Amino acid sequence: MANAIKPAGMHRVRARKIIELSRVILEKYGGDLTWIRDAPLEEARRALLELPGVGEKTADVILVNLGKPTFPVDTHITRISLRLGIARSRNYREIQRAWMNTLTPDPGRYLEVHLKLIQFGRDVCKARNPRCDVCGFKDVCNYYNNIKGRAGQ
Ligand code: SF4
């Protein structure tokens, strides 16, 4: 098991977690989680959050990929949201609500924007040395305009 997931990094820890997760899914649900697809959103989320190692982001990634109306927030999206001023805190639900209130209410659109924001965070709005010079959000970005303001003082 550990060797199979070696390229993902931290393979020994991850292998242990996957085995534990599999054990719980087998014991609790007979190895079958397909019912989640048809369950109401909050019930499905609760069940996923009760599984070991499953946090809000992982649960929402699964749910939005099943076509449910939710928006997963990862570390890139948190950083971009704070820099742009879309959110004022790192609170998962606040950031999620901010994006869901902004976007067309459609799971396909949520997933698309989620993936694009992650790519944007990797390529442009990087944690260190964001590439503001090539970014199309400069005019509306709090982070950039604060830096510019400080540079002009
Ligand atoms: S202007 Fe800079 S900080 Fe703002 S969103 Fe773009 S890359 Fe990120």
C-alpha cells in the first residue's frame, strides 16, 4: 500500500490513514458509501465528516464531484480570498459562503471555479512572491493596493 502511493509523499502516514479509513467504512457502512450520492447535502456532509481523516475540504471535494451544491476551500483559495478581500478571516464557512454568493448557483460552476482558483494560486497568486505584475486582479486586489500604497509613502 505505502509503495503504491509513494509519489504523493508522506506515503507511510497516508497509508496508515487510508487503512484506518477503509476499516471504518467497512465496519460502519459495509464498504459501501454510494448512498451518499442520493443523500441530502447536510446528511452526506455529516457522514463524511465523521470518517477519520476527512475534514471540511475533503468532504466538500467529494460532494461537489457528486454534483452537490458546495464549494471546497483549500489553502490556495483561502489565501486568494484574503488577498482580494473576498473574505476577512480564514474561517472555512465564511470563505465558502463568499464564493457561493458570488457565483452562479451550480455545482458544475463551483467545481470549475474551485479548480481554476487552485491553479491560479499555484501559478500566479503564489504564497511567496505572488506574480502581481501579470495578474488581472491588480486593480481590485487589497493586497496589491496596500503594497502599492506603502511603496508610495
Ligand atoms: S494582484 Fe497579486 S496578490 Fe492580488 S490576486 Fe493578483 S497575484 Fe494575488
